[in-house]
Amino acid sequence: MKELWHFRLLAYYVLISTTLFNLSGCAAILLGSVAIGTMAHDRRTAGTIMDDQTIEFKVHKALNHQLPPGNWIDTTSYNSKVLLTGTAASELIKQGAGSIVFNITPPVRELYNELVVRSPKLSFSAQGLDSLLTAKVKAALLKIRIQDFDPSRVKVVTENRTVYLMGLIRKEEADAVVDIASQISGIHRVVTLFENFN
């Protein structure tokens, strides 16, 4: 589902770009403002955002083609750093998945291989709880009142009640995010993978 969403987002940017190319005058300026406004909140450059989408797509495709069946791997890329979550059928496959990531172009700067060696994948109810916890964290981030803080800059990924937090944020923001996420009932562990933004 996440890969489908990323594909739709990529398709959206392509559609906006094509529309802007074909339009002229005020309509083009209006649509351009919407697209730029959406990315203006992100501290990554527009090129890095597109690279992250490309990395996620290519890693997902490579893992599906190069690994044997029986694995359930989710890929998240933020600022060219990749997080692998889900399950691998063996330790060898877990390590192999990590090797595949570093053969992707655009290049990956860092890998967080959080795959758990386990089979089968999480039940539908467990996956549903993870989705609910992700939504709760995102909603809770709206309560943070720090100047210039934007909750959309925090990438939230939940796997088996462990919450992974990624983003380019300041230390004060990171502390507030971790504090509020750790208070949400049902979360077993909070893992911070932030990059410091100065």
C-alpha cells in the first residue's frame, strides 16, 4: 500500500509538471504556487524529495526481484537515508537486503536495517494497529508549539508497535517529538533516526 501511495505521489508531481508546461498565464502561476507551497514546508530540496521517491521505488523493485519469496519488507527513504522494516525469512536474507540497497542509484547515504528475522508476516490486526499508532503520532505532533516547527517534516513509520522517526529537524524539535510520541499508549519503543538541522 505504501509503495502505491508513493507511486501516486510521483505521478502527481509529474502531472503538475506537465500541466504547468502546457498552461500559460495565471492558471500556470496558480498551480505552480500550489506545488511549490507543498514542498516549501519540507527542509529537503525538491531534488532530494524526488530522489527519495526514486530510491523507495527502486529498492522495492530490486528486493522483489532479487530476494526469494517469504519476506515482507517496507522501504522508507528520507534525505537519501533508507529504513528497512518488516520481516526477513533468515539472517542471510536480511543482510542480502542491505547489500541490495547500496547498489541503488541515486546512491543511498546510510542504511537502517531494522528487519526482523521472523516468519510469517504480521497479522492484519497487528498491521492495523501499526497504522493506527502512526496516525496517533502524526495527530499528536500537531500539539507541539515550537516556532517554525512543522509536523509534516517528521516521517513516522511503525512496525510491530515500534515507531521510527525520521526527518531534518532541530534538537529542540526532536526532543519534543520523542517526548510526545513516547506518551502514546500502545507504543513499545521509539527509535529516532533524525538528522540535525541547523
